Amino acid sequence: MDLFRAIIAGRAFSLKRELINGYVVSTINSWDRGYETAIIDDNGIHPVEIYSSEREAIVGHDEWVKKLENFPVEITKLGKDWDDELIILKPMSPEIAFRILNIRLTEIIE
């Protein structure tokens, strides 16, 4: 399953990636948007916040982890070529979450 490949359109550097309550919180420095956090659930990848610095991105990542500890059901997915949209999160199975959490960056960009 290559669900995680969709998060990157080009080369990126992963800052933090954590599994919380069936969701993966992933914060990267991407070539097109810079520092950003996305929530990955059973439905796909949902960019939720963009930052102007690495420090902001790390703090923002930790804030998203705290939010997901309280089992939010809805988030707003940031738009780029689409409008922002409300997403109802669906937790992933442990097997899929483990694979995404542990995928190597080289698997993503090859």
C-alpha cells in the first residue's frame, strides 16, 4: 500500500511523525509548501497547517498530537488547488498505521 507516497510531490524532509489514536501526524519540510503538518487517516492524507519556520512546525506538530489525543472527529483540510474542506476522520487499522509510521523516506520519493 502506497498511501504515504501521496504526501510528497517531490523531495521532502520529515521532521516528526507520530501515531496517535489510529492517526498518523506527519510534519515535513516539502519542496512546494515548506513546513507543513498533515493528518493521515483511513481516508487519506489531510494537510492541516503550514508554518514559516522549523521551530513553528515542531510546536504545531505537538499541538496536533494533543488535539488528536481528544479524538476529534472533524478537521479542516487546507486547500491549495481545492477549497478548504471539512473532513471526518476515520482511524486506521493498527497494521496500516504501523506501516505508514515506519515507512522510510526513500520509499516515498523513489
